[in-house]
Amino acid sequence: MKRMIRRRGFLAVCAVVAIAVALTGAVGMNTRAAAVTYTKDIAPILYNSCAECHRPGEIAPMSLMNYQQVRPWAKSIRERVLDGSMPPWSADPKVGHWANDPRLSKEEIDKIVAWVNAGAPKGDDKDLPPAPKFAEGWTIGEPDVVLQMQEEYTVPADGTVPYLYFSIPTGFTEDKWIQAMEIRPGNRSVVHHVIAYAQDANSRDTAPGGEGELRAGRTHLGGITPNKTGVVFAPGTARLIRKGSNIVFQMHYTTSGVVSKDRTKIAFVFSKEPGKKEIMTGNAINGRFAIPPGADNHEVTASRTMDQDILITSFMPHMHVRGKSFKYTAVYPDGRSEVLLNVPEYDFNWQHTYIPKEPILLPKGARLDCVAYFDNSPKNRFNPDPTQTVRWGDQTWEEMMIGWYTYTRSDAPKAAPATASSSSR
């Protein structure tokens, strides 16, 4: 009997110890979770990875610049970082290394999850780092010059607006090397995208009223889609705009149901250093395709063979709403092939520019192969009409297949990678 009592007593003590250990562990976990605060842990993440877009006047739908703005969105932030949809990024993580990859680290995601699960505590104000400072209205810093359309354009309430071209004199009396540039729509609700060119003022410009197609004497500078802001070019590289040039905007407007006005502008930061490598733009393009009705995985290909040694400094695949995936592959003169960029789930709403950490050498004779797939089936929720054969066209309900890339000539040491001012979020 005494032995049984002693055993029961021992078991009781063990149970008490086990409960104490469990409670201690739970308290420890809660303490660790509670220790994660907005001021100490979360604000630095949001300032570094989100604030450039999530601030007043920028492309994101809400500002995340202080605790009062962040707190109502805490659970949504947790879900979006857990599913990887924010910050947005579409490159296959198994292919390439990207200087402007905005994805959060596992440690950063874990901090956000722990913070939200703990009730999103604010923390001590003394732990709050200084908020990032931005040039008002620009993501590239303070511009050296800002140019805008000479007059407002009135966008009708409905109907289709063809591509329009607007010419803006620069007034440059000498050649200018551009270290950073940003295009700023006057009215984001009707500006679908803008492509900017530098054009010799003596070459044929645009037809009256901004209509007509621009062809001769132009140099591609870059463009924006709804999610893009500015770009800062890598040290040692720059865009070149010749003296006396005009800037020409190719404008794609979409109607919004109300008559609207737009006056888009462009800003430049000039390079302060001599000896720049000029950044140029190339593409592999296919305009002769027909995507059958209902096809859910239609392949379209395009290639470009290099006529000189080049260093690729960025990629930007472009399709419209039926775009499904896009891949760039280099085929070298010795027969080797290498996938340079794979975008397995293309998203028309997030048309990223992908900047390699190191410029990619393509020697003369190398071929850049681009393969795109399109979903013209009812399964594509963005498909405007799966019963139609789809061909090349400017409008969103038509399609394009362009493998854009930027490059420099490779007769100089490799430049550092460029940086997108907002990581193209």
C-alpha cells in the first residue's frame, strides 16, 4: 500500500512538472510573439520593402507609412506576405539572380506573422526608425529637369482611343547622359501605359493632334505600365539624349466612363560622371500569330541573333491579358543553351523589369530565344472573349508578344546592376 501511495505521489509530481514545463513553453512563445512590435520590427520592413509604393500619391491603394495607417491592414498584410503576392514578383526563383528582387526573407515574413498573431502591438516610439524620405512626386529623387506634354489631352468617356503620339521639345543645348528617369501620368485612371522616345527634331515627328505613327530617328528610352515607377541606371551606364532632341510619348489611353484630362510628364536625373556606357534597347518580337478560340496553352516564339558582343542589363517580357508564361533562353555559338529568365505565371497587372545582379554576356552569334504561352480559354478569368481568334494589336483585348531587353556593348568592363526605384512593385 505504501509503495502504491509513493508511486501515485511520484506520478502526481511528474504531472505537475509536465504542466509547468508546458506552461513555461507557452509563456515563452507568447513572450517571443509579444516581443515583436511595429516600431522595432515591422516598420523597418515596411519602410524598406513597401513604402515606396504604399505612400500618399503613389500607385498602391493605401499608405503604410505609420502605425495608424498599418494597423487596420495587419491581417491582410499577413495573408499577402504568406501567399507571396506582396511584394509582387513573378520570376522563377530557381532561375537567375535579380538585383531588384523585392521578395521578403523568411525571417521578415515570420516577424510579420508573429506580430499579427500577437495582436499587432505598436511598441515603444523610441524604437521607431526614421521614416524614409522621398522627393515629392518622384521615386528617383529630385529631378534635374521635368518635361510635360505641351497641352492637356481630353480622353472621352467611352470608346476606343488609338495610340497617340505627343512631342515635347527638350531645349537641350548639349548631349545629356541620363542616370535616372521617371514617367508620371497626369491621370492614372486613364493612362494605360506610356513609352518614351528621344527623337531628332529634324526627323519626321507626329501628325497634327498627336496622332500618327512615329518611326524615323528615334531612340527608345523606356516606358511605364500601371505598376511601374522610375528607374535608376547602374553606375557606369546611362541613357543618351542628343542635343536638340524632342521627347515623344506613345500614349495608350483607356476610357473610364467619364470625360477625363491628362497631361503626362517625364523627369530626368543627369549623370554627373563622364565615360558612360550607353544603355540601348533590343527585342525579340513576333507579330504574326493567331491564337485559336478556346486554346489554353498556345505557343508563340521569337528569336534575336546578336551581331556583336553585348551585356544584357535587364529583361521585360510583354503580353496582354491572355499572356500565361514567358521564357528567355540563350543559345550560344558552341551549341550550349541556358535559361536566363523564366516567368511561369505572367501577370498583365504586374509587368516587371528583371535586372540581373550581374550583366549577362551574349557573344556575337548567340541567339536569344523567347517562348510565350497564351490562354485564350474560358478558364482565363481575364479573357475578354474566348470565342475569338486573337492576333497582334495595340488594344488590351488584342495581344502582343515582345521579349524586351536592355544592353550595353561589351567592349568595356561589366557595369554594376541597375536598380529599379520601386523594385517594380
